[in-house]
Amino acid sequence: MSQVIKVENIITKFGSKLVHSGVNLEVEQNEIYAVLGESGSGKSVLLKEMTMLLKPTSGDIYLFGKNIRDLSRAEVAELKQNWGVLFQFGALFTSLSIENNIALLLKEYTRLSKKMIHYIVDAKLEMVGLDRSVKYLYPHELSGGMIKRASLARTLALDPKLLFLDEPTSGLDPVGARGFDELIVNLRDILDLTIVMITHDLDTIHNIVDRLSILADHKVVASGTLHDVLQSHHPFVEKFFKNEYLNKRLKSV
Amino acid sequence: MKESGYRVEKSSRKSTVYCYGSWRVTTIDKFEKSVYSLDFKNRDIEIDLSQVSELDTSGALLLTMIAKSAKSVTYLNLSKKQDKLIHIIEESVAQRATAQYKRRGQIDHLSFKFFSSLLYVKEFIAFLGELFIKSIRLITKPKNFRFKESVYFIQTSGINALPIIGMTAFLVGVVIAYQTIVQLTKFGADIFVVDTSTIAIARELGPMITAIVVAGRSASSYTAEIGAMKLTEELDAMKTMGFMPFYFLVIPRIIALVIALPLLIFFSDMVGILGAMVATKAQIGLSFEIFIQRIYEVLALKHYIIGIVKGPFFAFIIAFVGVFHGLKVSQDTESIGKETTQSVVNAIFLVIVCDALFSVVFTELGI
């Protein structure tokens, strides 16, 4: 197993506001990795730094073994075709139909025929569990759950190796959320994906996440499998995992 | 990277397709088109994947296309994951055969366009009616009137527009006077420049210039503001709190512009005439005193009043069209741009139509 992501000693400051003071984490190939933390703990900022939307004040991030600071323009372009980012609210292009949303990357980065692109779009919709008639619709005509699935289909258009998910189950009903979890595991198994997600969903963490990190007090206060994390006595871990309600559910861990 | 592709070996009993290299979405485009011309004439084939380094969904999809013309297909040397992937893709391909979806044809499209423009007229009239009823309700319950919002819009759409309106009106005044002088001098009648330019400015040009500038500034901003609020569901939020968007957003904007536009027209008249005076002095050396003296003689009060009276009507059209298009914004970001363009174009067009009507009516009435 090789490392897909390595985050080393990340420090982030916005003006005088400290967000991260030395964050470290490593994500292995083919695992589902979760980042957890209170709101304002810098989870989303970390995700943005890993996807090169923001630059950390100092520290290094290695993706597929390469430091993202030192990448040439061509390498950045290649990297961006090898990852997919699923945004919290889908971020589908509202002026394009679902079909064109998914086909956009294929049209831009490959020279496949229209026919083939058409088939690929169908296959992706099938994979995320959407009916094919959806492709002629526009994002505003879809429900929240369908938007998540459709944007996952867009994220998967180029079959990326690495997937970043920002709160994938937020805004979904419990049944839909479990369905989405199952979908993510299946896709990981079939497509050899490595998945990094930000989530607050305890069921997701319990059911599908292999390892996780807890962000609090500007750094990682606990990491490893759920079992490892539960050994920590950090106040956030105590508060988040060890209340009465959860004790019953986590006994099996 | 290793070269990717496939080669076919045919024997008497069956054909074997040897695939090699990376079969990823970014690599298969080189040989994708040749796959469509493969024809195995309904025989059994084997597909050997032992040399394939990578296979993704698009690659698997292409494999199923190779198999299309064959009677049966056996995959050789494939890993468990590849097997699973191909299985899923085969399922999705099988479903495609059964599902058919219609797309809109040309005639259909044309009739759709036609009926949607009819619908537009209907919506426009319905909105006018709604505004009328809401205004009457407002008169019976005046405490619903939002005084603060109205004042705010007088500030943003009226007072803030003074510099640009002043500049435009001044330049139009200069141009009108300058061009008229050139013609009138031929007849030795240059003093009539005062008559023509001041009457034209007070009666037609002042109101028109002002209305067009305000339409460009305010109709667009009304549409964009309200449209963005609709997009972010702020309008729905207001409704659930029991605030009527009509009283909060629509009526204050209309009232504000109805109050501000006549005042702006007055300002634009003054600056326009100043422009004409400056141009006249520069061209034929007519002094400001004589110019103003002449204005007293030739510019009847009625011309000025007609210009001002048009103001509230133009203002109503501009604000109404702006707000109407703002509320028409649908759930996609592109429609804000579309509606904003529409609102400016329609506002200017309707202002000109209205002005033409006034022109005919006043002339017929002998005013």
C-alpha cells in the first residue's frame, strides 16, 4: 500500500487568525479517510488546501508522492484529471443539463466521439443510481439527494483515482445517506478509489470509514481507526463520541 | 507510458482480441473509433486482458462495444475487480436497449417559443393587475408602506444617478445646439438655435435621456437584486415570515423612481440647456444673457411641463419592468443575466413607445 496523501506540518493563518498550527495526516491508497472536527476547526480549509484552492501559510502537502508546491503546470493539469472533488452542495453548473454537466470534462479532456461520451454519461448515471431520464433535466429540477448523486457522477467522469468529498451525506435523509455510504464503498471497491471526506455523520464514520483524524485546537488531536480515536480523552472526542446515546451504539467497536 | 490498444487474431473457430496497455478514459480515444468498425459476424470471441495495465469504466464500456457484434464473449485473464466492473457496465448497457427518451423536435421547439412569448404577455398583465390590487390595499392600510426602503431607493436610483445624467444631458445639449447652428447659419437665422434646442431638450430629449440612463442603471439593478434574492430563497424566507415581497421589494422601488425621475428630468433639462448655451457661445458668440432672455420669449411653460409629466410614467415603466424580470428569475444563475438584459431592453423599448404615444396625443390635443 502506498501513500496517496501526506500532509506535513501545515500551518494556516488568515491575517492574525490561526487556523492550523501543525497539522499532519497520511492517507493510504484505497482507504476511506475521514476528517472530523467542530465547525470552525479548519476542516474545509484543509480540504481546500489539499485541492489547491488555498495555499497554506507553511508546510507541505504531497499528493501521489509529489509535493504540490513543486509541481509544473503540466503536472498540475494531470493531477487535476486524477482527482475528483464533490462539493457540499453539489456545485453543478446550473445552466447546463445533467448530461452536459457530466460530459463537460469528457469533451474538454478527451477526444472521444459523441456517441462514446453519451454512453459514458449513461454508465456513470447508472453507477450512482440515477435514472437515465435525469440527464435532460437541469440542476434546479432535482432533489437534494439527486443533486448529490448527479454531482458524484460528474466527479467520476474521468475515473479519478482520488476523491475528495465535502460532507457527502449532509442534507440527505437517513435512508438516502446510508444509500450514499453504500454507493461510496461500492465505487471504492470497483474503481480502486482513495477517498478523503469531511463528515459529521456518525453512521458514515461507523459504517464505512477506515481511518479518521480529529481536528481540534488547530491540530490533529487523534487519528487512526475509530477504535484508536475512541481511546483519546480530548474534550472534543469525549463530547462527540462518548455521550449516553452513542455508548450503546459504539459498544461493538 | 506504455502504448495502449488492441489487436485481433482470427482463427477458424473463434477470434481473440488481445488488449494491452492502459484502457483509461484519457487513453482510449486513440483507438476508440476503430472499435466501431469491428465485425465478428456473430461468432464467439475471447477478450484477453492479461496485458492491460489499467481499466476504468470508460475502458470497460469500450470492451462491451467490441463484444457487440459477437455471439458470445469470454473474458480471459481478468482480475476480480475488472470482472466486477465489466459486469456493472454490461448491466447498464443492457438497460439502455430498453429505455428510450424523446427529445424536443424543431417544430415542437418553435411552438414552445411561441407559447412562451404569449405566456410572457399574460404574466406581464397579471403582474400589473397584482400590483394594482396590492396598491389599493396599501392605500387602505398605509402603515404597510415602507418609507425607509423608498427613501433608500431614491438615494441609490435617483441621487446617485445625478453625475452620469448631468454629463449625458450636457453633452446632448452641446451636440444639439452645435448641429442646429450649422444649419441655421445658412439662413442667417442663428438666433433660432435657442428656440429649437431648448424646446427639444425640455419637451423630448431631457425626459428621454434621463429615462434611458435610469433604465440602464436601475432596471438592471432591480432585476439583479431581486433575482439574486429569489435564487438564494430569500424571497421564500420573507414569505414564511409573513413579509410580503410586494410591499418590501416592489412598491418601494416603484414609488422611489416615480418620485425621483421627474426631479432628475428637471436636473437634466437645466444641464442640457446649459450645454446648449455653452455651445452657442463658443460657436457664434451669443452671450448667456441674450440666450436666457430669448428662452423667456420662446420656451413656453407647457413644453417644460409636458417633459416633467412624462417622468412618472417613464419611472413606472422602468421600475415595473425591472422588478417584473427580477421575479421571473428561475433557479439557475444564467437566468439572472438573461432577465437583466431583457429588463433593460424592454424598459427602454417601452419608454420609447410611451413617449411616442405622448407625442401623438399632445400634438393632437394642440398642446
